[in-house]
Amino acid sequence: MWSSFKKPYSLIAVLGLLCPFFSLAQDSLRISLPEAEARFLKSNLTVLAAKYDIPIASALVMQAKLYPNPNLQVTGGLYNPDLKKFPDVSNQTGQYTFDVQQLIILAGKRAKQVKMATLNMDMAQNRFYDLLRNLKYALHSDFYQIYTGLEAIKAYDAQIATLQSLVEQYKALEQKGVVTGKDRIRIQSLLYGLQSSRQLVQQDITDAQSDLQLLLHGNGTFFVPVPDLDKWKSISVSSLPLQSLVDSAYNNRFDLKLAQTNVRYSEQNLALQKAMAVPDLTLGAQFDKRGSYVNNANFLTLAIDLPFFNRNQGNIKAAKLGVEQDKMRADIQKESVENDVMKAYSQALNAEKTLQQIDGSYLANYQEITAKMLENFQKKNISLLELTDFLDSYKESILQMNQLTTNRFLAVETLSYAVGTPLFNL
């Protein structure tokens, strides 16, 4: 079934396929999936920008670990009315004070804030790796859609060339009065149908190519995907136990890890809000030159809020509700992961089974089969209706085989996407 996709591009074939894109692309590049992934990680601007979120979160952890700065206050006499001296901070007649204060954070608030900042960094990492998962899935999807589209275009072009030659022959025969215009129109109608179908495939290729160029930061380059078909022939989705895939998804889906980390973050926030109900202590020392009960007075100061009214009740209640809410969201996300895996697994099995039941090798022998049909038509062994029915059936076979092959590629990629890690080394 894969034999129709084994033949390498000839230079003429590649140039023919790429001609519609030359107005937009100055260069073409054959690229394997590993090469595309390497280029994606190196040059994709979305990935490069998102990477900054992790060191930003790390810097906030460092900030949370810092202690409050001490406060120093110096007060001096602005004007001495007795001596009419301005200003007067001298030791003999002046006045000045020094106050030093340090905030002492109680109830482990600082340690709890550090834990929250650390969890926030974990969440930034989870968001980044989930972004990678989504972008890689888009990359793989575009890669295989372009590949199968180009293969379909090759088959279309071969059939269109045959019909164009047949139309020209019938035009000449029509002018000689050998055949009727009705027969020529029948062939032309089939030709137009093929050209219309080819245009739709070409549009799909253009859309996927535009997305791929954006992902690979390769505007001006037309990427020609080259998948490893030998590896694709060897993979078997049915050999993978469903439960092991679900378990793997629990460990590898970063959106699930993000939801679970959100729960821990909310629980830590609740602990912090409870600690915030305990007032912090301000410890200080003061020196007063001559403004107190004695000259050169020294004082020790302690200050603390009395929690008579505000004991952080509202924030504590909101934090408790936030914990319950995030737990529900994590449960929902876990169910979503399970559903994603089971759905993708079922689709991949169906796509694999369907393609295994179809022999697509005859598509690769189109030239030979068509030549025999034309020979029989010229010998009048078959009618024009039979010939056009064959060509029309072949067109439908191209469409169906292309769709089934695309479904197979995308179903496996969707399963890997649902599990959160590549299941096969492709």
C-alpha cells in the first residue's frame, strides 16, 4: 500500500510541482522531519520568546528569597531660635536623632512566598513545554499534509497530461469529422474535473506550506517534506496497550501537570494567607542627642499591629475556595487527557486497519494501466464511455488513497500529541 509513495522526485517533477510557488518562493528545500524539528527549535520566534518566561520566573524566586531592607531615619535641627543659627546640628547646641528599624517577618511568610515563586516557575516550564507540544503537532501535521498533497499532485499531473493529449487528438478527429463534439466534450469535462480537484489540493498545500514556513521561520523557502516511509511501514498502533498510553499521558502531558501544579500553588497561597493573619514585628533602635528626657538618650523600639479587626479573613476564605476550584479543574483536565488518548487511539487503529486492507500499488502503475486502456480503446476493444469511466474511477481512487494516507499520518501524530510524547521514532 505504500509502494505508490516510494519513488523519489525527479528534477523535472519537482520543478513542475513547485512552479505555482515560484512567484512567492525563491528557493526549495527537501527536508526530513528530524531536520524540520531541529530548525523549528532553533529559529521559531514563538518558542524563542516563550523561553524567556522560565528565567523570568526564576528571577522572581530569587526576589522572593530576599529579606526586607532596614530603614534608617536621620532628623536634624533646622533652625535654632535662641542662637538664630540655621541649621543647628552641632554637638554643643544642636539637635539630631537617628532611628534604625528592621521588619521581622513572622509565621514563615517569606518561606511560603519562596515556595509560591518556585511553583510559579514550575508552571512557566509546564506552559512552555505544552506550547512546544502544540507547535510540534502543527509542524508534523503540516509536514505530512504537504507530502501527501504533493504525491497527489504528481498523480493528477500524469492523468491530466494523458487527458490533454486525448483532447488534442479528438479535436483533430473532430475537425476531420471522424468523431462528434459530444465525445470531445466528455473527455474535456473529465479533464476540467481533474484540474479543479488538483487546484483544491494545491490550495491545501499552499495553506499548509504557509503555516510550515511560519513555524520554521523560512519565508521565501518552499519546503519539500521527505518522510521516512520505511519507518512508517514498521510501526503498529495495535501493538500499544491502551492503558500504558493513558499512564504515559499522565506523566507526559504538561497541560495536566500545569493543572496539578495550580492546585499546589493554591494550597500554598492558602497557607500564606493564613500566615498573613499574624502581624509582622518591627524592631528598632533610636538615638536622640538632646530632645528627650536626658541628653544622648538611647531607645529600643518594638512595634506590631494588633489583629483586632483585620485578621485576613476574606483572603483566607477566597484562598480556600480557590483550592477547591483548582482541584476540580485538575480532575476535569485529567478526564480530558484520558478522553483524548482513548479517542486518538481509536482513530489511529481505524486508520491503520483501513489502510492495511487497501492495496494502493496499482496507483503507482498508472502509466502502464492507462497505456493498456488507451491501446484497447484505439483497437475499439472498449468504448469511450468505458475509458472515461476508468479515468474517472482512477481520479476517485487518487483522492481516496491520498485521504486515507493523510488520515494514517495524522492519526498517529494525533495519538502522540494526546499522549504527550513521540510514540515512534519517525
